Amino acid sequence: MDHGRSTLPLADNGGGCACCSTPTTTTSAGTTISTTGTTSTTGTTAGTHSPTQEAPVSTQTFSVTGMTCGHCVSAVTSELQEIPGVTDVAVDLVAGGTSTVTVDSEQPVEESAVVAALDEAGDYQLA
């Protein structure tokens, strides 16, 4: 199902992002893109909004460091969605800075569960 998301190129921070080992990406057409210099992307949002979704009981916002690209956003979003009760995850990416992660859920999510999900997704930390 297409949610209108697009693949973002990796930011070249000298060693790839926290979720990848190389600063390259492959497009859906099979073209490999090598990034040069620094790519800065802000205001990128990824989520799982569904029009039939009920309003969450809890909305929590977390400050997360270590995300540099769309793949990082995808990895973090995917792991946070695995936490029981989570209904939606939205990320405002600040590449190489502190990103804002909003988690909607049926009940408040324990900070330890968020830390574990971030660890599973890659080298991401709560700020």
C-alpha cells in the first residue's frame, strides 16, 4: 500500500548513517545513487495514518538523535510500531541533529520500550 512516501537519499556523514554501513542507496528503478557532500533534510514525516483509525488515548513526543536519512526514519518507525498498543508513529527528521518522534498509542508507552526499539533499529538515542 502506497502512503505517498518517497525514498530519501542518504546523508554522507563520512561513514553512512546509523542504520547503513555505506553512503549509497538504490532507487526503485535499480539505480544506485552515491551521495557527495552533506545532504540535509528537515521536516520529513513518516507515519501510518489510516482514515479508519480511532483517536489514540496517548500521544507522546520523544527527542531522538542519530537519524540522518529516510532509511533511518523507516527503521525507527518500524521498530516503534512493534510496541504493543502503538497506533501511529510520525518522525520530523533533522538530519544529523535531534529529530522529533511522535508516538500515538492506546496507552502511554514506557520509555524503556522506546529505548529498546531505538536500539533495535540502529544507533539511535533519546536526547
